[in-house]
Amino acid sequence: VQLQASGGGLVQAGGSRRLSCTGSGMLLSRYNMNWYRQAPGEQRELVATITRDGDINYGDSVKGRFAVSRDNAENTVYLQMNSLQVGDTATYYCNAQLLRTQYWGQGTLVTVSS
């Protein structure tokens, strides 16, 4: 059972980036899926959630700029990030949650330059 996050990299402020989270040995459709991020010296922050039923919520700092989606056929969850700001620089983690069970991906670094 493994979550693999990818898509991070260096992007200029105002640009876009799409992160992917793929499951191995697990069906992501069975889980509520979350994207978290953690900047150096900061606490981990919940960025976006998409539930098993498709309900979506965003953290206040990314509302209107980020969009989470899931493709069950591809067993993948995406985080589309638009209008990126320097303050979005962080390591982004995907998380699969169902009741008390949680799995974490390894994180992918997004660096936004000014």
C-alpha cells in the first residue's frame, strides 16, 4: 500500500502547476483524499479535501485558486494550482483517510519564485 505524489517543481509566481497522487495496492476511491502542505518552519496545513462522495473543501488561503479532483479510473487524485504565490512554496503531501486509517505520500516540493 503506497501513495505516490508527483508534479512538484519550480514555478514562477502567477503560474500553474498540477500535482498528482497515485495509489498502489489501494483503491483511492474508497478513501477521503486530502492534500496538505508544509512550509519550512511551519505547521502542516490542510489545503484541500475531496471525500469519497465527491464533496470538496479548501483551505481559506487557496480558495478560488486551487482545484482538487479525482479520476477513479486512473486511481489518481489531482491538485490543480493556479495563480501561484510565493507563499504557496511548500512540500505538498497527499493523504488517504478512512475512519482511523490514514496513509501518507512522500511529499513533493513546490517552489514558487517571485
